[in-house]
Amino acid sequence: MWVADKWSDYELIDCSDGERLERWGDHLLVRPDPTVIWSAPREHPGWREHAARYERSPAGGGRWRRRNLPDNWKISYGDLKFNIRPTNFKHTGLFPEQASNWDYLTRAIRNAGRPVSVLNMFAYTGAATVAAAAAGASVCHVDAARGMVAWARENARDSRVGDRPVRWIVDDCAGFLKREIRRGHRYDALMMDPPSYGRGPSGERWKLEDDLFGLAGICADVLCDAPLFVMISSYTAGLSPAVLSYIVGRVFTERFGGRSGADELGLPVTDSGLVLPCGATCRWSN
């Protein structure tokens, strides 16, 4: 398991009965997590003294019950800074387990010995974009949600990479890829963290199990002849590290050679000493 264990501004304190107790900077949040199917004593006072708890509704969705929580605040990971905003869908705008992937791409870009252009698709609020730009890459950031792209630009400015060569694109990822191929644009590296379901800005439908393999094939056509790395992440329960590895092997290893490794992402749990699994990633490098 690739564990994100270098945080100081984030901490997974405890988890029990379908919930996490987390510290985001100075604020304690309780959020649902379907992975947590065990019970723990809940001895930490944060279970009772949290700043906010997300409560699901039987009718679907849910809401935050706040006590003393600002609408937004910032946390840091090294020199990177991220704006945190609890959303109506339990998320905060950041997936802290992805920090191990930020570390990986930072090393790969800095050690490449050449200029690196990176395509980041389904790029959300831009944590990987910011990390790649800070490492010295030029980045094309693509997401279908205009609000997420605006949030990503805030993170870039706050991380002092707002003046780096980043293209901010609001578009359907598959459609954008096909146009980039026709235009002859090629990239040295590619990363994506696609959702289970989604719609593009013009109503394009996306279902991960149906569309990921085909999209990966299109991705291969937008890479240069000697790509540096490809990184694909997933939170969909049915897509294990092995499944991601098979997809990457059939598409990228067969075409470019190189090698890949896939594993779960994890967050250390302070109170129990366990590691909570948080999705999967496959990393291919040439």
C-alpha cells in the first residue's frame, strides 16, 4: 500500500462505524466512509467536540451540521497550499491520500532531465496540477466543472505557481483528447482520477466501468513517443489495483514498453495504528 504519511496539516485521527474523525488544519470533521465497516471505542474527544459532522439523509444526499466551522480555510502540504471548503456531497475539495501520488510525480518530473508537459484529466481542484507545476512541468488541466477549475486556479495562486505554464480547460475529457490528437498536441506524461459517474459540460455521459478502457486507448495517442509516466487512480470499489494494472498493461506497456505498479492508497489512523484503504492507483513509467 502507498501510504500518505507525510502530512502535518491533515490527520485521520480515528474511524468507526462508517465514519472518519479527521483534523483539517485546526478543524475536526466527522465524515461518512463506507469502507469503515468495523467498530472502535471512539475514545477521542473529537467524536463529541468536532467542528462539523456530515449527516446523510434517508432521501439521498445529506448536510453538514456545523458548530464552529468557517466556510473555507487553507491547509499546506510542504510548499503546496490548498483551499478547503466542505461541500454538499461530504467532500472538502481535497483527497489527502493522493499525497503519495503528488510525491511520486514530483520525483519523476524533477528527475526527468528534460522539459516535461503533463496532461491532467478529471483534474478536480488541481492538487496534482499544482504539484506538477511546482516540480517544473507545464500542465494542461482539464475538468468538466467550471467551478472546480476556478477552485484549482485558487490553489495554484496560493501555492505560488499561478504564473507557471498551466492551461486551464473546462471541457469533456474524451472530447478534448480527440481534439488534441487532431491538433497534433503531444504530452510527456498523463494522469487522471476519473469519477464513477459523471456528465460533461454538454451533457456527455461517463460511466467508469464502461468507458475507462476505451479512454485509456485514446490517451495513448496523445502521448509522445517516449512518455515519462502515466498515473490512473480510482475510488470505484470494483476497480482493484489489479484491474487498473491490466488496463495499463494492455494499453501503455504493450505500446511503449516500460513497467507499471499498482496498489491501494492509504491513510494512517492515529488512534489505532491501522491504515485506511482509500482507492487504488496504477503508475506506469518508461
